[in-house]
Amino acid sequence: MDKSQIGRAGELAIVLYALVTAGGEVDIYTPVVDDDHVDLVAGIRGGPPTLGIQVKTTPSLDHSGLVEARASYPSGHVRDDPNFLYAIVLLDAVRIEAIWLIRSRDFNRLAYRIVDSGREILEFRGRPSGDDAFSSFRIDPMQVGPTLVSWMGESPYAPQWLVALTRR
């Protein structure tokens, strides 16, 4: 599969795991247009969408045995909002081998930053097991739904940027 197909498979895997593990408490869908770094939108079932999620997926470890993912933004436009999450997924066929759910503020703080040609690139490098800067955000894939539900309960209202995104 190419990079785009791997990315879509990771998004679909998160949707599947969230729906199955949240006991029907989550509405999660893909926006029609992905031009705002939001691959998935989620909310408590029947309520407004409250979380925007950018998904980064890889099918394998790098040469150092790490999962690597990058998010690239125009300089000065990195999103920092408690309702914006990164989901980093190590996908083995249709099974999530490892997943990290990270609020943007934590991701932005911990990611390695590169500024190049007017772009700000945030780089994630984490181990599928063991300790590293991101290990506290690694969760059991069967906890995707409950984790999202918990975070939605902490932020029950949609931020304006998410409302604008869902009204296109």
C-alpha cells in the first residue's frame, strides 16, 4: 500500500476500535475535506463533535526500532488546543499493534521541531514498548473508545475551529 492508503487504513482502524470499545457511546466520522489537519471528528453519541484528531499511521518500525511520524504546518500555525489530538498508530494488517493518543499541547511540547522553507515540522519518535518521551501516552488499543469518551467528558463543548470545520 502507498502512504495515503496506509493513512486511511489507520483512520479506519481508529474508527473501528473506538466504536467497538466505547460501547456505542461515540460518534466518530471523517470530515469530507482534510485540509485543516483533522482526519477524524468525534463526540459523545447524539451530542456535538468535541474532538478533532489527526492520525499518523505507519505499518513498520524504522531502522532504530521506533515508530516515526511527522506533522507539518506553516510556521507559526501549529494547533495547540485541548480538543485537538494526535493519534499515532502502528498498524499490523488490520490490528493496531501500538497506539498513542496525545493532546496537541503535549505533542507540541515533546515533539522534535524542524523549521524548513516556511514550514514547522513536528516529529514523533516512540517505542512500541518501553520508556521514551511519549510512553505515558501509549495506550492499550482496546482503550481507544474509553479514552476518547473520557476526554470528551472533560471538554463537552466544541471549540469554534471544530464547529467551523464541521459546517463546510
